[in-house]
Amino acid sequence: MGQRHRPDHTGRPDPEGEPGMAHLGSTILWHETLGPRRPRPPLTGTRTADVVIVGGGYTGLWSALHLKESAPDLDVVVLEAHDVSYGASGRNGGFAMTLLDFDLHRFAGNWGDEAAAHAHRAVARSVREIVDTVEAAGIDADLEHTGLLRVATNDAQLARVERERATAERLGLTGFDLLDQAGTRALLDSPSYLGGLTEADCAIVNPAKLAVGLAELAVARGVAVHEGSPVLDLSETPGGVVATTPHGQVRAETAILATNAWAHRHPAARGWSAPLYTYIVVTEPLSEAQWEAIGWQGRHGVEDARNYVHYFRPTRDGRILWGGTDAVYRYGGPISPRRDRHEAIRRRLEAELVTSFPQLGRVRFTHHWGGPISITGRFVPRIGSFDGGRVHYAFGYSGHGVAPAHTAGRILRDKVLGRDTEDTAVCFVDHPQTSFPPDPLTWIGAELTRRLLQRQDRKMDRGQDSGDVDPLLLRVLDRLP
């Protein structure tokens, strides 16, 4: 099997901002906080290793760290095409949370209560272990273990959060607390909130700082991390695997494919996932009066209960990050910096934030960016091994990968070491999932799903939909193997 990357480094100028809302560039806020940084040197020449990991984001770095923790003598090499904070690991909203599938209720309905509870506990453990690792290693990642607040802005969403709490109780999960309208608005004051649900196992973090900190920790523990080293070909041989970059080659006994949104480019994984683009806006630092107007005393990470959720959180320097509202599949699945802005979605995101918190008054927005996430046919991660048994993989976190990537790292570690554990018994590990057909069929399906989900969101806002029934296409997908 082989894999070829042809990164597109072209860009486009920033359009003018909208009247009444001021804008600066499209740089990624998280990257600005890193300061000057010298990338790890690219791979040159030929070398051997026990394990070569393709991809230096969270999945690859956690896999390396877990391997070195369990088998310190292993020679582990990580090859990253750009830098470790380039992909989703450096541009996401910074939520380390437990979410799998659309919500816990749907996940349990698809996989069964016992399997759902087991998987949830595995990811909840990851949230706590991420916090512990960051604190123990002294990683400067602006991490705050504040929990998640899921808010409801209409009756259908309120029914969803109540159902989520009931599902958690049925599964024997703890840390979920239902809030009435007053309790919700005491935590974060929006006139649109009808109620909410808190979950203890969630942390907010600066994702780029976390990625860089994990890379530094991996190097300190003996992992070789090479940035600027795109893998042009990953092949199994009779004696192992060979990863080829523009200027070097690694020969190893086994490999891990940890490229997430780029995994669909690997021939052996073609059709197993699809990249969707999602987008974020960020305000300027708010004034003390503006913060007092909305509260946010607990500094929770927040999501609403729409199909196309809004997710938002405070930053360490006093801004609001606001993302979601849409996810776009491009015909053919191209990934390019030219897709990192979407002006129509930017305008919607900015307007939605202002509508949610009218007491803020005029808000200036300073950053807008996007990036690809990876979805699978069952909307849960795809983790397993290719037929030859020497290349293991994990991808498809559906936009919630900060904590599940840590879980995947434990699973991939156990696969490399040949161990059967509670982690390798998670329900979606080695489980076949629906594959996406070639375009135009995937594009048609993605657009149909998008429009059905958005239509249901609008109907819920108007009180015309209970939110209980999934759109037709999702019900069909649930019945596929």
C-alpha cells in the first residue's frame, strides 16, 4: 500500500469585513500564542526504528508517549508533514471532552448500553489523564478543567439535554447534572437559554500549545520527531514497513497511520472517511464590563444541542472563541489552505454570537479560520489494523478528537505491543464501518445530510420538530454494516 501527499500552499487575500463588525486577518489565534519556534529538523537519510508513526498531531504524539511509557526501550520515530500544530491538533476549539457520535443517547442506541458506557468511560479517563499529564510535565497549555455546559435554546433542545441526562443515568455514568433556566443562566447568561446540562469530564485547552508541549515531552522521553517530513509512500515489506519522505526513509517493524483528516488519501483507507471543513471566529479581548454582563463564572466549555452545534469558550486572554454552525464537504475531498476561510459562515458565526449575547453590545472580531475534520460512516473513530497486520490506524473523530485521540493512542500502543486490554475492547475498535462511495455520490450524500440537519435545526427553532427523529439519511446509515 502507498500514500502520496501533494500539499497545496496557495492562498487567497482576505475579503473586506462586514459593516458594523470589525475584522482583522485570518491567522489562527492559537498559532500566534506559540511565539517564535524552531521546527524539528526533517528526516534526512535512511534509518531504522521499531515503530514509525505517520502524523505528528495528537494521535501520533499520544501513541508515541504511551509506547515509551509501556516500553521505554522502543525506538519510535514520528514523521509530520508540516509542523505538529498544523492540522486539527493546532486549530480546533480546544475542548477535551467525551463526546462520541452525535450524543450519548444516539451512541447507546447504535451500540448498546454496555458498549456505550465502556467507551464513554475510556474517553473520560483520557480527559483526566490529559489533565494529569499536562500538570505533571509542566506543559504550558492554558488548560482549565472546568467541565462542559450543554445549553438548550428551544424546547426540542431542552428535551435532548434531559434525554442525555437520563441516558447517562441509565448507563451508570456520573458527573452529569441537569440545570433549569435560572441555574443555566447563573453559569452563562444568555436570554435564549432555557436550561442546560453540565458534565464534569471536560477541559478547555490551547490546542496548539498542547501539541507543541506533547512533542517536546515526546522528544524528552526519547522519541525522534521530524517535522517538514511528508510521507510519500508507506509500504509493507516481508520484514516490516518502509516510510519514504522527500529526503529520507524509515525502515521499521510496524507503523501507525495517524493522519486523521488526511487518512482518506491512503489507498488502503480510501472511502473509510471523508474530510469536512468547520470554522471558527474569535473576538477581541472583552472588557471587564462585558464579562460581567454575561457571567461565565465557571469558565465551562459550552455547546448547544443543535444538530450543527455551536461550540464556544473563553480564552486565557479574555476573548470568546465561537465555532460550528455548519460543516462543508468539498467535491473530491480536497484539503487546501484555500479552504481555511469561508466568508458566508464567518458572517453567520459572528451574527450568532452577537444574537446570543446582546448585552455585549458592539463586538470586534479579530480572527477567523477553519480546517478539515474527519468523519466516518458511523460517526465514531475508526481504529484498527490493515490486512498485513503491521500498519495500525486511527482517525475519524468527527470534530471532537482532543480526548479520543488520547484514547486511540492507548489502543494503538496495545496493538503494537500485541496486548488485549479494556481499551482494545472498545466497541468500535476493529469494527467495520460504512465506506463512502466515490464522488459525486459522497458529495450528494453529504449535501443531503447537511440540508436535512439544517432543516431540522430551523424547525426546532420554530417549535415544529421535537428533535427526536434523525433525518432519513442518518437512519439509513445506521442500518448499514
